[in-house]
Amino acid sequence: MTELTWGMLRQLTETPAPPGEEGPVRDMIARWIHPHVQSLRIDALGNLIAEKKGQNESPLRIVITAHMDEVALLIFEIDDQGLLHVGRSGGVNLRTLVGKSVLVGPKRLPGVVCLRPPHYAHSASEYRETPDIEDIRIDIGAKDAKAAKNKVKTGQRIVFDTPLQMLGPVQTLDDDDPLPPQGRIAGKAFDDRMGCAALLSLLMADDLPLDITAVFTVQEEIGLRGALAAGLGVQPDLVIVLEGTVCDDLPGPSHEKRFPTTRLGDGPALTQRDGSVVVHPLLLQHFLRQARAHNIPTQFKHPGIGGTDAAGYARWLGMPTGIISTPCRYIHGPAAVAELSDFHHGVALLRHSMTDLPAVLTPSSPQGS
Ligand SMILES: [Zn+2]
């Protein structure tokens, strides 16, 4: 079985792919999976669709999917001082923006997110409060508008510039090393490159039990656009969405009774329902049965939070859909943190769930848990 390497995860997370400009990540994934799949195509919207033969033909068209795009900023205006005024492309967490390093435009020019220094705040509230997106500027080192316009254009995208790192005890990893079985990592775009990495792991295995269709989607962060196009194009009978999801297991104010959405290290998160979808109950039961049978730790994602491509497939297209996620702290910001054991357990659960997956939706199959 081919293993995902540290270098692959590093390139996967560090490469920019704002909504609508997923090309560099798509090309990279296509190059890696090419030797392992029977067909590869890119649809008109930019989704990457691969067919992989397993040991058994599947009576159902099974789609396993992850989105390639990440939240980003968009250049709206270039002012007289050569500073960039921006808007959001997806739900960037504004509270994490100021002072961060970013990459601007297709040439990935370095920039810094800036705001008036606290010394010059007009009021105490300006000092304390989260800035409006209209007050944020990006400094690319241009001395005036002309210099800036020679380098960038309105409409170009901006993403965080964050290297992938192993946290905790110093551990030197070479690009060829396999991913460690456990340990915490920090980097950008874990939503949803952790899902892409899980799907890559599945595709690179030579002993997949069933035929699958892998779909790496575009433009999830701006309204599930790729998933809707892919769902209509591929017409799956069953969909499994792989995500990097919210993890807010940090201590809150002492008076606040908190129910974290997920907890780091408690295993992959299974969604029952979120803000926009109820997952297929038989698929959820199947995941839980497989987890129990193979001693894989799992946790339920606290219901009601967030939304994913699953809503595109289940809510809009009526397709049976399940979701398996890697919990990630601080998603939609410059650096998220994930636990590698959660990721590996998610891949293991996915692989084991392949075994009798078609039976899940076949009426004659045992459906009890
Ligand atoms: Zn996502």
C-alpha cells in the first residue's frame, strides 16, 4: 500500500487554491493519482473526477469526495498608496487576519495584512473590536497605485502563507517520510486538504474492495458550486464527503457550559446532522458498525454546526450522503491544528466501510446496528 508522505501533505496544504483557482492543487492531485486510477477527467467547472477499480465491481456508483478550495480574500480596489482593499471569498475569520503573511495573485507575491496601529485607534472600541473587512488593507510593498498595479490586479485572490509544521517535541521530517501515526500538525487550508489527503490515501491503495468514483470539487467555500455540478454529472447512488471540520474544544469562560463541536484526538468526527443536512441514517449506522468492529475511535460532531458539500448532494440533489471529518482547530484562519491519529483513523474507517457498502442501501440487507 502506498503511503501518503509528509512532502505530499506539505505541498497539498501549502499550495494556494482559492475558490475558482483550484488548478495548482488539482494538477498536483491528478499527477499523484494518475498511476492508481483507470480514468481521470476535469469537468467544465473544474472538478477532478477519477474512476478507480476495486477488487469487486460495485452495483452502486459510489462517490467519495473532498473539496480542493480554501477560504481566501479578493482584491477589490488598489488605492493611491498602493495598498489593496479586499473582500472575502469564503468565510475567512476576520479576527485572525491582522498582521498575517499572505500570498497575493497568481504570482504568489508576498504581502502583509495591515490595519491602523492600536496607538492611533480613534476609540477604545476600535482598539478592541474585530475590524470590518472594509478597514483591512494588504501591503505588498508598492510605493503607490502605479507600482501596485504593475504587480497585481483587482479580482485576484489572496491566501494565507503558512508552512506545514509538526508541533510538539521537535521532530524532523523529510519530504519522503510517511506521515507519523500521531502528533499534532499546524498549517493552512486543512479545510479541506485533510479531506483531499484522506481521499488520496484511499486512491493510492492497491487493494480497494470496491469500484469508486473520486471527486475533488471546486468552489465549496462559496456555495457548494462544484458539488452540485459534479452530482448532476456523475449521478452517484451514494456519496461520502470527507472534510476537515470545526474543532472548538478550547476552554471557554467559566460560566459558559460548552459542548465542543468536536475534540482533537477523539477520532474522526461523524456527522448526524449539521446546519444544512441530515446524513443518511443507514450510512451513519454502517460507519458506527465498522468503527466498533475494527476498534476505531469515533466521535459525533455536535449537531447544527456548519455545512459542507454534503448539502449539495443530499439536500439539493436528494442523494444518500454521509460525512467523515478530521477535527481541525482554527479553520478558516491562517493556521489550523489537527491530530494525525484522527486523520489515520478516518482513513481506516473509510477503507473498512467500503467492504459491504452497497448492502447498506439494499433493502434485503441487515440494517440493524
Ligand atoms: Zn470544508
